[in-house]
Amino acid sequence: MFKILTLNKISHYGLDNFDRKTYTYGTEMDSPDAIIVRSAAMHDYNFDANTVAVARAGAGVNNIPIDKCAENGIVVFNTPGANANAVKELVICGLFLASRKIVAGIDFAKDLKDTAEADVAKQAEKGKSAFAGPEIKGKKLGVIGLGAIGVLVANAAKGLGMEVYGYDPYLSVDAAWNLSHSIHHAKSMQEIFETCDYITVHVPLNNETRDLINDQSISGMKDGVRILNFARGELVNTDDIIEALGTGKVAAYVTDFINEKILNVPGVVALPHLGASTPESEDNCARMAAFELIDYLENGNIKNSVNMPAAQMDKKAAYRICVIHKNIPNMLNQITATTNMNIVDLLNRSKGDYAYTMLDVDEDVTAEIINAIKAIEGVIRVRVIK
């Protein structure tokens, strides 16, 4: 019986996929085999030795200690694309919010509450010119990052009549197939900066992308550019964007990530991280997370992991040995030699400092063999699936 710990309220559309004959789940679970989490902070979490996987029902994994998990042989999954449509719809909303000063107009209308009834319409007509803004049709939109969300945004914006430029040096085959042929393929981010009236970023946060939008990159943009950030707050340097808004270099900044500095800054529309806040998105993320855990626990397959390599292999024998180990020379030879068994099929994949090996064998894997593999220097975790 596999035990699944849920650290947040997880949609039943995900949990219902766990066969009750094989799985038990709940918010209180001793020695869980796996964990499903949404937003709960796990950096101070004490992982049980029996825990082999964590699935984040969402794309971002900032709340999970990725390196700590890798060091302990815990595979961390996320659910890229499951919330893509929800985020896309909010980004499209963001384009209008960046253009038409809609939020400021709504606030102005609210302030007319105590105006004499006969004067409300007159005051509204008199004040509306302060909230004018351009239409997006015919304007140029730059989409930086053409993953699941970026592709949907690019295609939707094209459907709204925008001229769309996309940039992604790591464009996947699937994304390329899904991207409208009418999207301009920018050769560099600089081309996006120099060309586009609107820029939206859809890249992961890492050392290379942190502060992607800063004073230097902004200086290369068109005057009056409108910038959208629905990916990660740290992709945009807060001090630099505030300064650019003050000079008028940036006309508007719409973000789904609030920090104290940007609150009430003219030109900023800050949303409280609403990108994936739809029931459909939560259902999709929970379902994908559940299937990822099921496939890993029952078959050893890894898909959508942020700290381990992708590895999928049809099971060809009665027993499967799964080994997480350091990505160092001669590991595969040592593992296969130690088993001293007939290997029906084998898969070895690596990602950064870590690697994963699956061996399908047709003989019972004894405790002696398991312990011998564990004793190999660089081996982190060994599992046997029957």
C-alpha cells in the first residue's frame, strides 16, 4: 500500500486517480511514500527516509528544497502546461489592463459614490479622458519564452490582431508544432526589445534569467513600452522598472507578483498571483501530479521532474531495479556488474549532477543484491518494483 501525504487541499480530480486498493492518502500520514503539495512551504520540512517523490500541483517549485531532495534521492515533479490556459487568459487580460488604464478608471468611478446623483454622469464624462489608452490591434507583442504558456499567449494575441514576435532558443518540437506559422521568430531578445510595443516574459527563474528585465535591457526598448510579467517576480528588477515608469520609458507594468515596493506606483497593475487561480487549473494540476506519482511509484518512470532526468521505459520483465545516483564515470558498469543477473532491458539517463538507471531483470532481486548496489560509492537510492 502506497501512502500519499497531501500538504494542501488537493482537488479530488487528482486524488480520485489513486486506486484505493493500492493507495491511501490524507493530510496526516506517517512515513509517506510520496507527497503532493501546492503552496505549502517545504524548505524546513523533515523528509521521511521512506519518501521517494514530491509532486507540485503547479509549475513553480520555489516552495520545495530541490537540491535537498536530489541529495536524498527524492524525485521532484511539477505540472508544466496544466495551468497554461488559465495563465494565458490572465495575460490577455493583462494586455488590456496595460493599455486602457482600466483599473484606475474603476477606482475613479468608485470615488463618484458620494457625488450628487445628477452630477455622476457629468463627472464621469469629464474625468474619463485621464484613462484613455491605445488599442492592441496592430501593435507588436514580443513573447519571450515559447513554452506551454508562451505559445498559447502568442497564438491568442495573433488572433486579436497583434503582430507577434516570439523568442526562445530552446523551442521544443511540440511547441514549434503548436505555434502559429504567422508568428515572427525573433533571433534574439534584443530584437524583441527594439521592435515590440508590448513585451511579456514566460521563462523559468534561474541564475541566467533573474533580473532579465533591468535598466540595461529596458534602455534598448522602445519608448513607452508596456511590460507584462506573469512568470516569476524576480525576472524583473523592481527598482529598475519603477525608475523606468517614472521617466516614461515604460508606460505600464502589469505583474502577477506583488512586493511592497511596487504597490501604488503609478503605471503598475499588480495582481495577487491569480495566474492559476481557476478551478479548471487546480483540477488539471492535481490530475497531472497524481499520474506522475503513480507512474513513478508503480513503474519507476520519470516525467516532468525538475531535479532528475526524464526516463521512461516499458516494463519487459517481472522485476525492475531503479537506481538514483551521482552522474560520475563508470557508474553504469558498476551497477550492472553488481547485480550479476540477466538484464532484459536497461535505461540510463542523466541531468546535471544526477543520473537515473532502470534495469529490468527476470529474477528475484534479493536484499543482498540491493545492499550491494547501495554500497557503490555515488549511489543515492535503490528501489525494486515487482
